[in-house]
Amino acid sequence: MLKYVRVVKEEDLPMGKSIIICAKNDEIALFNYKGKYFAVANKCPHKGAPLGEGRIEESILICPNHEWRFDVETGVSMQNPLLKTKVYPVKVAKGSIWVGLEKEGDKKALGTEARKLPSSLKFNVPTIQKPINPEEEL
């Protein structure tokens, strides 16, 4: 579940500009692109450059260091679709910009329950009882 936090007034982020904010433990790059707000993790997944210092062209965020490109709505890289930057939901209310963050405790560890392999996946691996080379020791 998300908790929205107020990060800045609309008047403090003019069209075409960006700011870098810290919310909880996250450093977030917030952009005003053609009057619409986008928030992404400030660290480029390619080499760690600050994405907040980048620019947006045709809804594509361009990293300032190596010009890697990311879709501002999905965070997916144009060069490598398997590489993605985190995208945060943004809303505007009462003249302020709000960014959605996960609440503490929302993340559950996966694989906490013991599970057994299906019998069809079980197999035996033979072990070597005697050294192949008689001069070697086990």
C-alpha cells in the first residue's frame, strides 16, 4: 500500500525543470514535463548517474552521463528493456505535488515457507566410491 508524501509546491517546480528530493530513504528525481509531473529514482541503473540532472525529450528521460534513455512513465530503458529505473506515482492536490512511497512493512520476504520439491524433480546423483586414479586419496 502506498503512502503519499507532500514534496513540493507546484509553483516551486516550473515547467521544463526538475528537482532532486529525499523522501524517507529514497532519493527521487521529480520532473515537470509539459505540465505533467514524473518521479523516478535519482540513480541511473546503468552507471549510477543522477537522473535528476538529465533531460526529458519526447517523454524519454535521458541520463546526463552516458545518454541512456528511460521511458518516464514505465522506467524501462530504451537500450536494454531488461534494465529499469524505479518510477513513483505522483499526484497533485491543493497546489502541492505528492509522491507515493511504500509504507514500512509493506515488503514481505518471499520464500518464507518451507517447500518440498515435487517427486518428479527428485533424482539421485551417484557418488564416486573409489578414486579414479589409484594414487589419489579421497
